[in-house]
Amino acid sequence: MSKTALVILAEGFEEVEAIAPVDVLRRAGVRVTLAGVNSRTVKSSRSIGVQADALLKDIKDLPDAVILPGGLPGATNLAKSVEVAKLVKQMNAAGKLVAAICAAPAAVLAPLGILDGKKATCYPSCEADFSGKIVHSTERVVVDGNIITSQGPGTALEFALVIAARLAGQEMADTVRDKMLVKT
């Protein structure tokens, strides 16, 4: 059975940070669902309308991974959602993969306590929102247990490939990397 991932879109999401994981994971054989927080058509930070597969409130089963794109005001809008908070907490409690990029680690995961005692990264300057319980890293992608964090648009492919390795195996992630001509 193939693994599943849920990418959550809120108004103002960063395009590359949402679509790169979808692209990479689908190439790796992961079943990816795009879920809109408030609408099935979600406008990105640069006013690109993306059609989600479902509304977040209609998602009943826990996926193997949840992915939170950053961008502003996207990450702030994710953080305002009770459904997002509930799902992220459930995913973390179940030891499932929780992945966030750009402003999302600081805006969404940190306030929920998900990053406490963990090493994490985020968009440079957003670490000001990290509590003293979080070990801030300047690495492009950081994995600590079931949590994957990344810095921003320029790290989105690396972020996606790390998620792919966790869900579909390193060999598949390497195959996708090679076919996409991604240099490491």
C-alpha cells in the first residue's frame, strides 16, 4: 500500500513550498491530497488560484505525513486554524511525519509545542518566534525524529526529497532526484 501525504493550503501560501512537495511525492508514488483550510480554491501569496482536492474539515483518516507550506500570510492563516492545530497535534502524537517549511515551523509548530526539545529550522528571522526550548539550526533542511523543517522557497526541492525518502525510501527519492536533474 502506498503512503499518503496531506498538503494543507491556506490563503497566501508560498507556491513553490506547496507544489514542489506534491510534484516530488507523486513522482515517488506517494498519494498526495491537497486540502484547503477554508476553500477548495485557494489563492497563493502571488494570487495564483490552486484547486484543492478537498476541504481540510472533510479529511477523516490520518495520512502518513502532513506538509505545511509557509509564505505570508499563508503560515499565519494556517496558525489561525483550529483544524490545522488539531491535525498537527494528532499527527505528532501518533508519531506520523510532520513537515513544515519557511514561516510555518515558527508560526504553526512552535506555538503548539511540537518543536519543544527538537532541532529545527525556518525562514531566516522567523526563529525569533522560537522559544528557548527549540534548538534553532541554520541548515537548509532539518530532520529530528518525526519532524522535518526547512528554510524556504529555495530549499523546497530538498525538503520534498527528504520527505520522499522517509515515505517511499531513499532509493526512490534518489531516482526522483536523478530524473528531475536535481544536483546535491
